[in-house]
Amino acid sequence: MWNKKYLSFLGLFLIGLRRVSAATATCTPAYDSSGQGTYSITDCKDGYYLLKNGGSAAVASATDLGGCTNGSKCNLYKCETTSGKTTCSADTSVTGYVVYGGDEKALLLCTAGACQNVADAEGTYLNAGYDKGTKGVILCGDEGCDTLTTTDAIYLDATSAIATDPTKFTKLITCTGGKCSSEDPFAPNIVLDYASKKGNGKYEQLIKCVEGTPTRAKRSGSESSNNSDSSSGSSSGEGKSTGVSDTCMVMEHGATETKVTHYVSDTGDISDNIGDQLITCTSDGCFIDETPDEGYYINSDPEDDDMIIQCEKEGENDYDCFQIDSSTFSDDCENPGEIMITGSGSEGKASLCISDKKEEAKEIKSDNEDEYIFITVDDKTFPGVTTEGKICVKISGDEGSVTKASNNFCTGEEIKECKVSTGSNCMIETYYLIDSTDKIISKGTGSLFYCAVENEACTKIFNIGIYIEDKENIYYCSKQDTLSCEKRKYEDTCDESTTGRIIYKDPILSICVNDGVEIELSLSNNGYYVVAGSTGNIFTEDANKYSIIKIDGKVITLDTKYKNNSKYIYVNSGNSGKYKIMDSKESCPKKDSIFDKDSILELKCTNGECTEPTSPEPASP
């Protein structure tokens, strides 16, 4: 059974795919039988290669590779480069799956270093190779196989495909805390399919797990881990068939340009619903909604009879979303703020009661226009409401939801929608996220505008960066082909996984620029800094690079035009410097009145992206 940490993505969240360098055309494994017999693999990249005929000849072509079968296995040979020197040697320690280092990028299944080629491999496998500590998973597709950098994630385990129906799987590969293992799924449940990650950080597909028959009484079945010596999957590389296991499969998210879909992802024991998360899908893909608006959402799973998902805030920065048994709802209205359900199955309809009259209820569906209304509710009648009184709610047409509306729309007892083109009805010193139809949105991606002055056109944001109104309204703007912005929640700690993100420790907002290095967002700290690359970092995802950022109050932007009229820039990486760019010798860090060279980072930068020079020059800004 999964526990909560498996889906604590927070910017959990997101996977870096690194294509393994393919071998060059001159990579020719060879065997020299003279003397004691030696093996040489000229100009080969790091990775695994094969020797055939009992180790007396090299596997040097696709034809040779095809000859490595279960009945005629080939010997595994590993090449590694250390301190500029590449050494190759036989490796009999591997039991499981590895990637062949040649141009074919094939999948190998090995037992004690004796390997066979897995033809036409597709899907995700546990990596049993020497690099499994940092790259725990192998992903195979039309272009061959590659390893994935280990981050918290969930995949379908290709070795568990059911023989009679290869679209269904009995195990999931779960990566958490830097380790990956194959485990029995937790069902019923829906999770993100991390193998479908897009360039925008969202996911194209979901994984749906359903209960087996006759029962799912236990969850502690056998498991294999790529951090042990146990074998990954079956020895033949083919799927297995079971009669009573819970099964999982790929699920399309169902969202379109005009329709948003929602699902619950259960992160713990299904009986208590604690800490469950909301998956939101748009035409751009799916993501975990870390800060859902409190209210009700239509469950988009067509095979689930429970129509309503409820989300509410728990504590300062935590949210809980869970499905509600449809049988608990009435088909009539008794109190405003309650949900009424009429019909069932595909004919079922969910409506918000705005009075005690059934005919006045507002249907919640995905093809309506957005509507804002005031309703008078009793204590706890509506999610997030703790005292009786009048509240403003939003019935969203494209999202199929009814949620508490923000003060941006409802002031006093008046509903006013901001028009960023004119500034009409816009709150001053406020950011608004706008979709392609010029409608204000609170979820998903769109364009960001800042309204500074009353009744004046708001300013559109064009720069990559982080824009902060307060701890509840933090916007990240990143660029793939075009700039797109989204609202995210703050992080609690500064480490490698949260580099480039906003940290909140009451009452201080900071930005994390490196593992454990935070800069408080105050006027005294305005200036130019560098931020280290990391997965999910909008400034740079390359762990070997830095990016120049400008901090200006609660606005942090990527600076692609920074110049200091020098070949290099110099950064104070000491405890007091916090990776600030030094603009003079006077700003150099000192130790015992002497320049502290160990705290000076020299970087060569182009368009705001920086690397350490291969041959550093003396630090002299």
C-alpha cells in the first residue's frame, strides 16, 4: 500500500529525462586472443556492451545483438570514465535490466552478467545497472531506451503486463526518496503517468488502477527493488498473468480547449481520505493542483458513480480533496450551499442549492458560462465556511466546479469582474492570470497582468520570473515557445529540489538559490544573484549551470542582458554572500582580512546562462 510520501510531489514533483549519449560510429568492441586475451572498446562512451561466444568475440552490430537470446546469452562488459580515463571490464554483478551502450540503445535482461536482447521493448523498467543510484528507471520507446534521472514518480511496470491483455499491468514502479521499486498498486486510484511528461512540466496521460477480483484484502505482496540484487521482472522479459491482482492502465485525461477535467489521487489509506490530492487536466496536460479553491468539483472519471469531489484547506499550507458518496446527497434542496444530485450514471446531474427551492438550483457542468452569485449559508454548509452568513461563490463553466470566489470578484455584496484591458473593476497592486479568451482564471496557465493604478490598463508580464503579491498569490512565468504563467504555492524548505522557488517561513518570503541558501525578499537584498540549476527550476534545469537573476522586492526575473565589461562574472558563494554577483573588489569575501578565494565562484555567462570555465583564471573582478 502506498503511503503519503509517494505522491508528495510539490513541487514534487517533476522528472528530468536525460538522453544517454549514443556511441559514436567508430565505437568497435574488439577481442584480442593473443597472449592472455584482452578486450578493447575503442572510442566507446560510458555504458554497457556485450561479448559473444563465451567472451571470445565482440557484439559489434545489430545482427550480433539480435543473436543474444535466452538460449545464447552474451557477456556483459562495462565501460566507465574516471579522471579522464576510460576503463572497460566484464561485469557479472548485474541481474535485471540495463541499456546497451551501442547506437541501437537496446534493452538487455541480464542474470549474473549473462544477457539477452529484449526485442521491441516498450514502457518502463527498473534499472539494474551501475548508475541505478541516480537513474533508477529505464524508459523504452520507438527511438530505443534511455535512463531517467530518479525523482519522486510513478510508472507502469512493463514487466507486469498481463499476457492476455498487454494494456493492463499488475505492478507500478514507484520512485521516492531517491530509490525505485516495483510494487503492487493501490486501487481504486488515479495517478499521473510520469512517463508522459511534456516539455511544459505537465503530463499527457494518467494511470488508472482498478480493484481485482474477488477481493483486495492485502497490500503487502512481493516487491522487487533496483536497490537490491533481486531480479527485475520475469526472466523472459514477457508479461505475467494473474487472476485476482489489482490492475492499472493508461487513461486519457479527457480535457479539451473548452473543458477542464478533475480526478482524485489517493495518497494514503483509501478509508480515511487524508491528504488526497486533486488532479486537474487542461488541453495543455495534467498536474497536481497544490492549492485548489475550496469547494466542489465534478469527478471526471466516467466509470465512477460518485460525482462530487470536495476540496478544503487543512492548516496553513495543506489541502485535502476527496470523493463523496453520491448516496449521501439529496435530490432536493434544503439549505443554500448544499449539493443536490438528480438521476444517476451518465444521466446524473449535480446542482448547487442557492435557496431551499429545488427549481432555483444551479447545475454544475462544463459547458456553462462562469457565474458569480451570493448565497447565505449556515455554519459548515459549504467547504471552508466556518460561520453562517453571506458568501460569494463561483460556478465555473469550463471547470465544472463551484468554489469560494476571491475578493478580486466580490466586494461587499457587489460582483465585479476585472477587465485588464481598461483596469475597470480591477484591484490595485494586484496580479491577474488571464486565459486565451481574456477570462480571469485561478488555475492552469495563462498570461499574467499587473494592475498598479485604479481604472488604468493593466501591464502584461513578458519576462521569465517569479511575481509575488503575497504568500497566497505567487506566480511563476516560464518560457517554452511562448511565455506562460501559473500560480503555485510556496515551499517550506530550501534544498536541491526547491532551488529557484519561493520559501515561506512565517513571516518571511525568500528565494532558494542553491541547496540550503535562501535570500530574504527585502529591499536591502535587491540586486543581481545567480541561481543553481535544478529540475523544475524556471530559470535553468541544467544542474551544471547557473542563471543570473535580478531581485527587485517581490519580483525575481531572469536577466539575459547583464554585463560587467569583463570576460567572467564573480560570485560571492560564501555564507554571507548568498551567491550575489560582486561588482567591485570591495565586495569580495574576506577571511582574516584576506580575500577568501574559496568563496569566490568564477562563471562565464551568455544571455544570462552561466557555467564554470574549464580553466579558471585568477579571481580578480
